[in-house]
Amino acid sequence: MIIVSACLAGVKCRYDGKDNANSKVIKLVVNGIAIPICPEQLGGLQTPRIPAEISGDKVLNKKGENVTSQFKKGAKETLRIAELVNCHKAILKQSSPSCGYGKIYDGSHTGRIIDGMGLTAQLLSQKGIVILTEEDL
């Protein structure tokens, strides 16, 4: 089983209430090969929500509020689901502070991209789950 970022599966769970629908990811879900997850919602954040970015060892939203605990909770819940369904691969949304793999926003809320990993991508990767992004499809 593959887990996928719910926004890529067409679920309107992005910070702004929109999605990042990807036809290849949607097909995986429709065919029962993948399960959509949103770590940020699993961590207790609502949709829509204030955009957040990783800044050092914290996740701060655009108002400067520390939402690290919600992002960590969402990462742990995502891992729990991945383990329950015997997941060995994930397709995650690039640049996200949860799902970004290889690239994330720099924490300045200016749109600048840097090398890095979101909290969920990092945890899943540490547990041996192969991470892809929509850019790899």
C-alpha cells in the first residue's frame, strides 16, 4: 500500500482550502493502491489555516505562532497509519513543511525554496519508507 498526500488526491486540505490534484495520484487512490492522508489535519490543524514554514527546529505560521507540536503529532499519526497498512512507499507534496522531500520553503514566508525535509517526510524516511513527490511521477 502507498500513502499519498491527500491534497494530491484532490482533497481540499491545503492551508488555503484548495487542493493540488494530481491525476496520477488520484488514479492510485481510485484503484485502491493508495490511501490519502493529510498530516496537518491529523495533527489537529483546521482547513483553511494560516500558512506555516519550518524555521530552524520549529514550524511557525505566518503570524509567528509555533505550530511545531501539531506538525509532529501529524507526522506520528501518519507513520502510525503507514505501519497499519504495511506501507513501504509514500508520494508526498513537495515543499510542504509536513510532506516536502528534498525541498521546503525557507521559513521566511517569501516563497524562497531551500534544501530540506518536512517533518512527516523526515519521519517516514527515517523508518525506511521510500518517499517520492509529485515531481517524481
